[in-house]
Amino acid sequence: MSNENPSPEEQPLDVTSEATSDSASAVDEALAQDTLDSETNKLREDLAGAERRILLAQADMENLRKRMRREMDESVKYADVPLISDLLPVIDNLTRAIESAGESPEAAGIVTGVKMVAQNMLDVLAKRGCKAIDALGQPFDPNLHDAILQQPSGDVPAGHVLMVTQTGYQLHDRVIRPAQVIVSTGGPAAAADGESS
């Protein structure tokens, strides 16, 4: 009896250990693939979220730029408001001086000069976009007019401006000073009807 080891051809094959090792590596590969797929999906979601945030930030920046541009344009457009507000009483005083001088022959030269100065100031204001509010005979508009009194009138329909006591002005589309007006309540019959009801 010899103690020699059998030759490799004679050794029995261990099929179960090879099959187990193949299936273990297949499971490992499947787990690795699942992990890779899950990480890939997470990265895609993160990328999509980042792209959404970038688009939102770009939209916010564009809106901010537009708003800043609009505010800048508006501040330039209405930069003259304080100066015009300070000049309006001067124009009012010039107008009062012209009206108080009336048709006096002694003051004719001075009145002509004052009228020229007043007209020059109005022309300068007009160049800047400031104009007087046309109120006389117009329907009363609380956005443009400040009613200080109501009185009956047979000539002016009810709800219309009967008299302007102080001229109003607007710069472009913004009212600088509303016109102070007296509003008609209509003819005497309409006024009597209003008092009796």
C-alpha cells in the first residue's frame, strides 16, 4: 500500500465550491450595480434640482434688473418734483399780481413784464413735462381736482367744475398739485331738490 497522493486527474472535483463562488460574485455584481444605479439616480435628481435652482435664480436676477431699471427710469422722470413744487407758489403769486393790476394804464408796462416772466416759467415747466390741469367745465375728477365748495349754477351741469380757485399741475402722468375747484350742483331747481330730499 502506497501513501502517494492521487494525481490531479484522479482527484474528485469540488463542484459546489466553484458554483458557490460564481453565484457569490454574481450577487456582489448585482449589489454593486444596484448601488451604482441608486447613486446615479440620486445624482440625476440632485442635478435636476440644481438646474431648477439656477433657472429660478436667473429669473429672479432678471426680474430684479427690470425692477431696478424701471425704478431708475421713474426716479429720473420725476426728479424735478421737489423743484416744481417749490416753483408753483411763485407762479401763483405772479398770476395774482397780473390779476390784481387789472387793466390799469399806469401799470401796463409792469404787467406786460410780469406776464412775460410768468409765461417763461410756464414754458420751462412744459419743457420738463409739467403742465397745468385743465379743470374749468370738466367733470369733477377726485384724482385731479380738490373740491373746496359746491354751489348751484344754471350754466354748468351738476358734477362739473364751475370755478378754479387754484390751478393744479401734473408732471407727466403724476399729479403734483390737484386743482382746487368749486363744483356745480346744477341749476337752482336741482339744488332745491337736493336740499328737500
